[in-house]
Amino acid sequence: MKKHLIYFLICLPILYVSCDDNKSDGHGELDYEELFSLRTEIQNRLDTAIVGIVDGTYPQESYKSLEEALENLNAGISRAKAGDLILQFEVENYVLAVQKAIKLFDDARIFTLPVGTPAEIFVNGIDSKGYIDFGSSAEFCGGPYFTVETWAKYDEGYIEFAFGSFISTFISPIPYKGWTLHYWGVSNSLLRFSIGTDDSNPDLTLPTISTPAPTNYGEWFHVAAVHDSGSKKLLLYINGELKSSTNLTANMVVNSADDMRMWAFVEPKDKSRCISGYMKKFRIWNVAKSESDIKQLMNTDVDGTENGLSCAWDFTEKPENDEAIPDKTGRHSAKLVGIYKWKALN
């Protein structure tokens, strides 16, 4: 509903007004002063930014998007001035949309890092603008025993809608095959791990475990999800500590599907399920790791030859080719798509 409301508001005709009055006639008083300061922020960027393809410049597409954000903002100011906006949250919808547009523009500034530079990768998955495509492989699908583990980091505002996929091979709708490590809920979000099998119900009552999502914004945390058919358990760990578990029936096994694509920050089959953030030292194992194993893996590097290692990407330095990043086993290749940025450490 929120997404539709924002779309409705920003698509109205554009009128330009001054800021001498911020009352909505006949509907009480709205506080929309922030819209004027945001308009100044956007205009300053448009006046000073250099468009180009070299370091220090901004892509033409990003500049155009910021111009569109300014037009939408002026539409919001006009509506507030005319009294068309009745509730304060309608003003806040404009504020959030503009803040997001400014952040996207700032992050788009071109700065090329030399290959091998220690760095971290930020992917802007919001609105499906960016994601990591790991390709397709039966090794990604799961099976009776598997462990997914990675380090993650995100800033406040990393998710905008109810469902945001972090890493997923999930296929929906029916037959709901694969697995998904994802977030649920914009405020008080849950970090969840769900699996889909041949026996999954069509009403999405999938085997799922969840725990409150970490709120240490801007800080790395380790997450591990385990599917163990031996103990018939799904288990979810944060920073090496077991946070949630649930029992499985004997036949709940994640089998290979026709299309086992694996993506991060956007779900392969439903691009509306998206988040923004960072990841590093991502691995899948074809064994169910124990709690002691996970505590060790958190602080251990892999070289790609370890027993049971299905795939591994570090994402800790600028690769030679963003569209062909080999994993450490030598069997897979990942591709960065859309809006992302390598940020040099220190």
C-alpha cells in the first residue's frame, strides 16, 4: 500500500511554488519545511555535479534520476501548498523518496579502485536496482544436509517493504522449491530462513525459522543457517550463537529444481523482494555444520579445497572483472548487476 501511495503522489502534474506559507488550506497545518531544504540539496547537486564516465563524475542515468526526483518533490510542495495533502505522513512519503534519491545519486559517483585493492562491496537492491547473480548450479540447491554462512552489514533503511531477500535460490509460486535467507517486516524486522520442498503447502506455510534482525547498523555480523535431515532440524545462528530452531519432518528435503539460480539482495523469481547492504565471506557447505564448527568458521578463511565446500566468495577486494568473479573452489562465477559500489577499506 505504501508503495502504491508514493507512486500515486509523485505522478501528479508539477507546479512550482514559493515557500512563503506552509499551511494546507482548510485542512489544518502541515509541517513541510523539510521539503524546501531537500529541494535546495538536490538543486545544489545538479548545479555542481559533472556528468561523465571518468573518476569523480556521475553517470548520466544517475543525473537524470535526480532531476526526476526534483520534479516529484516540486509536485509534493505544490500539493502541500494547495491543501491536497491532509496528513503528515503524506509529506513524510515525499521526504523518504527524496532522501533515497539523494543517497542513490551520492553513491553513484564514479571512483575506480585498482584491482586487488582491499574493499567491501555495497549492493543497492532497493527497487531491484542491484544484485549479485551467482549463476545456476545444483550445488546451490541444498539437499538433505547443508549450511549457508556469510558476514552481513546494512544501514538503516536497508528494507522498504515486508519481504526482503538477502540470499536466495527460492522458486515461487508453486512448487516453492529452494531456500531463502531473508528479512520480514520494515520495523522490528525478523531475519528468517525458509525452505521449499516438493511437499510445501501452496499457502506459503513453509518450514521457517526466525530471529530479530540485528540493529547494529553499519557493523558486520555473522549469520549461518543449517538444514540437518539427520537431526530433522532447521537452525539459525547469529555471531556463532543459536538463535532459533524448528523440527522438520523426515521428507522435508530441498531437492534440485529446473532453475537453481542463486541471487543476493534480490530474489531470482520475485524482484520486489529486495534489500540493500553488504556481504563478505559467503559460503555454502553440503554438510550440516555444528555450533562449534560455525564459531570456528566465523574467523577462518577458506582456500577452496575444504571437504564439503560447495562454493565460496570472499568479496574483500576489488576483482579484475565485476561480471566474472570466480569463487574459491574454481567451479562457479558471480556477476555484479545494476547499482553497486566497491568501497576501499580505510
